[in-house]
Amino acid sequence: MDPRRDLRDRRHARLLQAARCGDQEAFRRLYAELYDPVAGFLGRRLASSHDVEDLIATVFHRFVEHLARFDPRKGSVLGWVLAMAHHALVDHLRSVRETEPVDALAGTLAGPADDPLADLIRDEDRDRVRAGLLRLPDGDRGLMALRYGDGLRHREIAALTGQSEAAVRQRLSRALRELRRHVRGPHTCEGEVDYATR
């Protein structure tokens, strides 16, 4: 368990409850805390900033309409609003027939860089990760985006996708093994143990 995430989730639940009771300042604070994760979730999946802004507006319109429906037993406020973002995105993509870009996810999985040499290594890593992601089935790539791009918990991904938590864990584990195999190649160093395949 991540104590910071748990604190955030409890804070969001308190703010949502206060917003339900008409506290406008609580709603403003909650909106401010949820805006960046929603914008990031949508921005990693859409090329057009106009589409992202339109969908953010749609998501928060739905959020306001459905404040009373939030059930903390089913997950966090963040997971709930990202589920709304996911559904808005699916509706949008169906209407325009776009495909999910993987560049941003590849950059996220390649990791941060602090200096020019690290930038070069990261660029090479990003290219390998991107190529590996493109080899994964769309569904597995989507799960990777939810877990590592958006930082959702397995439970939240399960609720969002309608799968069991065990299925999400298994699919993510398999997708990571496949991604590692594509990025590293089929061979490990002599004596090296590849725990991803165990």
C-alpha cells in the first residue's frame, strides 16, 4: 500500500462528500486535484489538444451530474473519474475511429532522465519500449497504459474494464514479460536470472 495514495484517496472522498452537501470550495479543490490526472489520461491517448479539452469538459460535466452516485466501496474518487474519462474516450474514439498512440506510454515506461547521456539512453529505451508496446495486443497495451501511464491500482483497472482483479494482474504480468522479452531480446547474460519469466 502507498500511504500517499491512501491519504489522497481519503482526502478526495472527504472533498466529494462535502461537495455533495453544497460546499463549493470543496468542489473547487477536488476539481483542481482531479484535473491534471484526467488531462494526462486523455492527453496520452489523443493527439489533438482540442479533443482533449472537449473530453475534459465532458468528463467533469458527467462528474457533476453523478456526484451522488459515487460509492467508496467500489474504489477511489480518482479511479471513478478516470473511469468516466475512459468511457468518454471510448465514445470519442468510436466516433472518429482513431487508434491509441503509444509514444507517451513508451516514454513513461522508459523512465525519467537527468542529463544528456541519460537522455540519449532514454531515447533508445523509449524506441525499444515503443516497438515492444506495438507488438502487444491492443487490450494489453491499454492495461499497461492504465497501470503505468495513469498509475491506477489493479482493483481500479478491474472496475474500469469489467475484468476480475486476478485477470488484470495476470494480463499485466504476461504483458510485462512480453514487453521485457521484446525490449531485452530473448537472451539474458550468463547466470542472470530473469524473474519476469518465472
